[in-house]
Amino acid sequence: MRSRTLMAAVCGALAIACASTSIAMVHRTSQLAAGMFVDHKAQRTSTTSTRAQADSHSWWSAFEDPAMDRLMAASRDGNAEAGIAATYIALKVKTLELNYLENTRAAVARQTALIKGANLPHDDFARQLAQREAGAQADIEKLRAQRASYIAYLAKQCRMTEAALGEMLADALQDKSLPRIAAEVPRELPMAVLSNRNDINLAAALYDADPMAMPAGTIDAAADEEAQAVDIEVPGNPLYARAVAQAREQVAEALHRLQMQSGIANTAYARVVSARAGFEASKQRRDRGEISEVQLMEDFQGLLLDLHVLAAANGELAIAWVVLMGSIGSGASIDTIADPRSAQAERTGQNEQLPFLHKVSRKLRNP
């Protein structure tokens, strides 16, 4: 009876986690996102009005995340907005990963209890379980330290105590969904998006050019190097044309990164769907007496691993959206994020921030 009760609680928590982290790609386009990625086939009047509509919103509003909105309102520092968004996303990811690892540790502990005193065909399984439990505990401690560093960074940026920040984010961290932009990943972008960049407007002022008079065509992340190297026909000073070409290259790189992360997240989601179906089948087999609860816990841990990978992939996808918005001049300039060593850096007077983007598992890059 105790075993069934434990499994019901664990599976119930897992069902919530699966449902909340399953969206790697959505097909609904929000009003703000539509304003950011103007239709390059529309007339100039439509482009101008759409851009004005997008400019009337803050770039992070595209995430439609109330907690992120509150963090931005509390910070009041335009230079820190992108770092705050990225750190908040990382905090949400680490919170999910911590939940999955704690469930993994509980499953391993249950296996250890089940095999205690049993005559196993593989006498090294108990030792493997002990190693797993120790590894899970070590990873849990690391994740807790990372979360603490992110909370400290956000509290400092928002000029509040960590306790006050924790209270403000309590509901958001209980919610297992991750910040996302409700728009399909674009295959290409119109050249007109470059007119919103600060560097293009500065170059236009220096070289007496019209930043709104962008050449026709699109920015395609899939274009080969030869196509990207083709000179852009921009009237006026050649230095202005060079600035436009460099801006186009930066946007293309950000778009490629977003498309790559979208593919990774979709692959991770498909694996979770498959793993969850497999786990449900395993529960039925356990109920029929075809497999043991020890084996069921093995399948459960496999599902938790795939959920862990999906959370990281969805976090990377959210940050890739922020990078793309920064590249098209929506006010987001991402270079750094809070690092677990930030406290040490503060004590030594060094820069508190290091490159923000944690690496996705190699397993994802080569699924």
C-alpha cells in the first residue's frame, strides 16, 4: 500500500511537470511579436505603423510573463534589462532541474529500499544505486548554489532583499512553465528590421542617409557565405553600406541561433513525449505483474532525464529569442548573466558577470 501511495504522488507531480514543460514551439503569434517581425511583403506604410506599434511596448513584454515584468519595473536600469531577463530564465530552468533531480534521488532511494536483502542476479546494482544517489545529491547542491547566485544577482539589480525577491517570485517559481515568446520561429526577416537598430540610425546620421530606406530583400539564416557576401545596394556613403552589411550579418547569426535552438527544443520535446508514453506503458506492465517496481523506477528516471534536458533546451530557446530581439534593435543587448562565482568576484572587485549562455548537452546537439 505504501508503494502504491508513493507512486501515485510521484506520478501526479510528474504529470504536472510534463504538461507544463511540453511546449517547445507554439503557433500563436502575439500582437507584440507580430510588430517585431514585420511582413516584408507589406507596403511601407504598414511597415512604419507596425514598427511604431512594436516600439510602444517593452521588448520583454513579448514573453507575456508577469514576473519578468515585475523584475523589470523594480530594476529601473535599462542597461541591466537583458541580463535580468536571462538570469530569470536561468533561475526558472534551474528550479525545474532541481525538481527533477530531487525526484530522481527519491526514485533511487526507493529502489535501494526495494532491493535491500534481495538476492540480485547482478550484485553490483546496489553499488550503482549508491553512486547514483551520491551523484544526484552532489548535483542538487550545485543547482542550489546556482539558484542562490541568480537570486542574489536579481535582488541586487532590483534593489531589494533576497527575501523580498523570493516572495515576489514565489508563484512564478512554483509555476513549472518557462518564459516563451508566443510566435513561430521565423525562417527569414525583412531587411526593414535593420532600421530599428541604434547603430544603423547612428550611421545614418553620420553619413546623411535615410535608415528607413533599406534595400528590398530578406535576411536568411540559411544563406551560404557566398550569398551573404554579396554587396548590398545601399545608396549614399559606402561606409553606411558597410554598416548595413555588418548589421545584416549579426541578425542572420542570431536568427540561425534561434532556429537551431528551436530544432533542439522540438527534438527534446518529442523525446519527452515518447518517454512519457513508455513510462505509462511500464506502469501498466507493473500493474499486470510483468515487471517489478525496481524496473518501473528505472523507466521513471529515464523520463526525468529527458524532462531535465527539455527544460534546458526550452531555456536556451527563450534566451535565443532575447538575443534575436537585441540584434534587431528592440532594446535587448545580451552579453552576460549572473554566474555562481559572482559573490567571489564581488569580494575581489572583479566583474560580476561571465558569458551567460550555459551549454546545452551534447546529447541534444546530436540526438
